[in-house]
Amino acid sequence: MTRPPARRAQPAPNAQAIRPVLLDWRDGIHYRRPAPCVLYEAPTLLRSHAGEAAHKVCAQDWNLAHPGESRFVSDTKPRRRKDDDDHA
Ligand SMILES: [Zn+2]
């Protein structure tokens, strides 16, 4: 029996899904009154875009455990506007 030549381990196609993704929740819409985190029960001021109370770290952990799902997403980054585009 011949063994196939050792192949270098290729990164899994979804390897990037396990890369920690930091959520960007800087927008004021994420800050409300304290409420129990839906993921860890401890009170949090933070809300997801869907209004779920969740710590950012908890949401990030949830995202890591559920790759490909979009329950918790980052704020859409405001586009940088060119100041020299103002012709008024
Ligand atoms: Zn939490």
C-alpha cells in the first residue's frame, strides 16, 4: 500500500469565519437603559440593531459560534465625504 504524498494542510474554506470579528457598535442607537443580556443575563446598556440587549463581547462570541449568520452586525461605516466636493 502506498501512502499518498503528505499534503500540506490547506486552510479550510471557511477559515476566515473563525477569525474574531470585532463589532462596531459606536452608534448611539446601541445605548439604552440597562437590560439583561440575551446571551449572558448580566445587565447591559447595549442593544443590537434588532434591539436585543447584548454585550458586544457576547454578540461577538455568538457570531464566532454561528458563522455565516447575521444576528449581530456592525454599524455600517459612514462614507467619508470629500470636503472639496461642496460647490455651493
Ligand atoms: Zn452579555
